[in-house]
Amino acid sequence: MTTLVERSAAPGNTTAACSAESETEGQHYSHAGGYRRPRISASASPPRRSGARRAWLSARGWRVFALGCITASVLLAGSLPATASATTYDMRGEWALVLTATSEPDTPCNGVINLMNLATGEFSGNFEVAGLFPASLTGTITGTEALVTINTVSPSGPLTFIATKAAVNTSNNTFAGTGTYYNGKGEPVNVGEVSGERTKDYTEVLEREARELKEREEREARELKEREEREARELVEREERELKERTEHELKEQQEKAARETREKEAQELKARQEREAREASEKIKTEQIGGTSGNKDVLMPTELATRKVTVGHSRSISLKLTNPNLLAVTGHLELSATKKPGKSAGKKQAASLGGASFAISTNGSEVVKFKLSQGGETELSHRKKLSVVLTIVTEAPSDTAVTKTYNLVLRLTPPKKH
């Protein structure tokens, strides 16, 4: 076609133009003699003049040239998909690689190629060497060959493996190639090979990642729910424990308060009982002293004489101080009498009254009772200077039996005043 175009384009080449015209009109090419000049029919005959004939041939040649260009364009367009298809192998997916090196054991290198430019053939992904060291894989695929570069950090430092022409088998999804190891300074340190197989295509990787993401989200949601439930349960338990402790503390305080009040009440009752018992014992002693009924705290006690030394003044007046030991007011009377020798017909001493008086004393009170000695008593006292007498005190109270108590006294005259 190129020859044909070049010939038809050559100026003044009449033979080439005729050959092109003959080919266009269905003439056959002869390897022995080239294109044969055809017989011109009457219907297709050009004008007879030589100038017109040249113009007609020139127009026919340009039409053939244009047709040839169109045909070439179609053929080129048909061949382009085959060329582009060599760079469209999708390297994305999960790969299991094996790295070898001279005098070194084989090392696994697994990972995922997740980035791919189908227009340029560039790809990249993240891998892990020996399950310990992270690595990055980059490369470019052209047809069935690929430039593969693996960068990692080994225990001895940065390490790079480069395979410039790894063969890619698109039917079984594998590739393999030889290459060189370089240290961090870019110096070659060893040679080896890389081989790999795609165990999952990128769709499966995405499905797995989506599944793992869903499982992780479900797990996190479940863990969050469990944590919230646990925290809520712990909060309830803590509140119940604090309420129980607070209740026990309050109950303990109430019990201690009740015990303290009970002790105080018992102490008060003990004190009151002791005071009552002491009072009752005192009353009992007093009752026994006057011959009253033992143990009866309500027995009326006799009025007591507080004066022991009794003197009689010149006006025959006598003053006696009396006290009331009872818890109620009392009344009564006292009488002073002298004792005479008994007569022949009497078996007992006969008592003669020397005077007396009545009294009224308030509860636990006292009173001075005054009365006059009788005329006979005064005569007897003047004759003897002193006189032994008996004082009888009768104590009375409402609703109680009167009690009597006697005292033996000695009356003396009041000594005269010295001038």
C-alpha cells in the first residue's frame, strides 16, 4: 500500500497511475510482469486529447490515494487493540511470593497489590517479608513482562530487590524473574529470583476486606454493647453496694444510739432505784427504831425532839424544838409529866401532868413549841433544883394511826444573871 501511494504521488509517472487505475478497476497483479495495462472500454474511455487524458488520470490517482489512506487507517486501528491489550492485565489481588538469594534460604513474601493503572501498567501494594518485615512492592507491566521492585528493611538495614524482566503468565496468574539485591547505599549485595502466584483476585480481596470490615464492626459493636452492659451492671452493683453500706451504717448508728440511750436509762433507773432503796432503808431504820412495822415504808413516824437540854425560866416557860421526819404534814400534842413513888395499892408509878401543848408541822419541817410549867411542877423544881420528867409526844396524820414516843428529860432552872 505504501508503494502504491508513493507511486501514485510521483509527478509525471503515467505508468504508475495506470497501474493504480487497473488495480482499482479489478485488474490482477502478475509477479512476472507486474501490473498489466488493461484494454480501455468505450464506456470508461478517457478523452482522446492528451491534456484531458492526463487530467483524468490525475483525478483517478488522487481517488486511489485517498482510498489507500482510509484502508491503512482501518488496518492500523484494528491492530491497536492487540497492542493495548498487552498492558491491561490486572495485577491487583492477593499474591504469595517467594524470594531466593545465593547462599540464603527461601523467604516468603505475601501481600496485596491494590493499586493499578491500566493505561500505564503501573501497580503497587503492601507486603510482609517472612511475616515480620513490612515491604512495599511496585512495578510496571508491559505485555507479559514486568519490572518488579520490592523495598524492605532487614535486620542489617534497608534492602531492595529489583527484577527488570519478570515473565508474567496471564493464564495461570503467576510471574517469575531474576534480579539483584541492593543495600541502602544502592550497592549490589546479592542476586536471586522472585516468583509469585495470585491466590485471590482483587474482587475476592475486596469481598474479604468488606467481610472482615463487617465482622470487625460487628465485633466492635458487640464489644461496645458488652462494655456498656458491663458498666451499667457494675454501676447498679456499686449503687446497691453503696446503698447497703449506707443502710448498714445508719442501722449501726441507730443501734449504737439505742444502746447508748438504754445504758443511760438503765443508769438513771439504777440511780433512782439506789436512791429509793437508800431512802426506804433509812425509813426502815427509823421505823424499827420506834418499833414500827418493819418493811412498811408508809408507817407514820413519830415527831422527834431536837432539844435535849431543857431549862425553865422564871416565868415557868419551856421551849422545845420538834422535827417532822414524815413526807406529809403532821399534827399532835405533847405532855410533860413527873414520876412519883407508887402508893401501897398501886403497882406502878403514878404520873402527874406538868404541862403540855399542841403542834402542827409541815412535811419534813420543824417547829418550836412553847408552853408553861405547871404550878406544882415549878414548886417541885424550886425545891429540888432539878426535876426528872417524861415527855410524851403523840403524832397524828390523816388516814394514819397516831404514834407515840416518849423522852426522859431533866428540867433545870435557868441560872440567875450575874450583875
